[in-house]
Amino acid sequence: MKPIRFFLDSFKNTPGGASARKLTAFAFMLCIAWIHLKWVNHENAIAALIIDVSAALLSLSIITAENLIRLRHGGKGGTE
């Protein structure tokens, strides 16, 4: 199957295309590349990497918003 046809079939409600998760992750990766080219430098690279990985995992449903909140509060059990 041709790659363009595969991509276009993703927008139809029939078998043969990529899943919404894959398309979302692909679009997100394009946004990451553009943002990194425009704004990320050696001073904010670690913060950008943390944001990128968190958003990628969240968009692929590997982690949940609750996990991100817990991580932000230092791994505590609650969200206080």
C-alpha cells in the first residue's frame, strides 16, 4: 500500500489506515520539531525534554493526568 494512500485512509471510517493515536503522536512530533528549532536552546533544553516526554506519553495514553500531577508533587500519594 502506498504511504499517501495509507495516510489518507486514516481519515475514513474503514480499515486500512493508521490509528488516531498514531496520527496524534505524529502530529505532536512535528510540533515538537518545530518548537525545538525555534525556541529550545542549551539553557532550557531539560525543561523542554520533560515537557515533550510527558506530552508524548499522555497523548499515547501511556500515563494519565493523575500520574503527571503525582509526579509534579514529588511522587506523593495525594494531589494536595
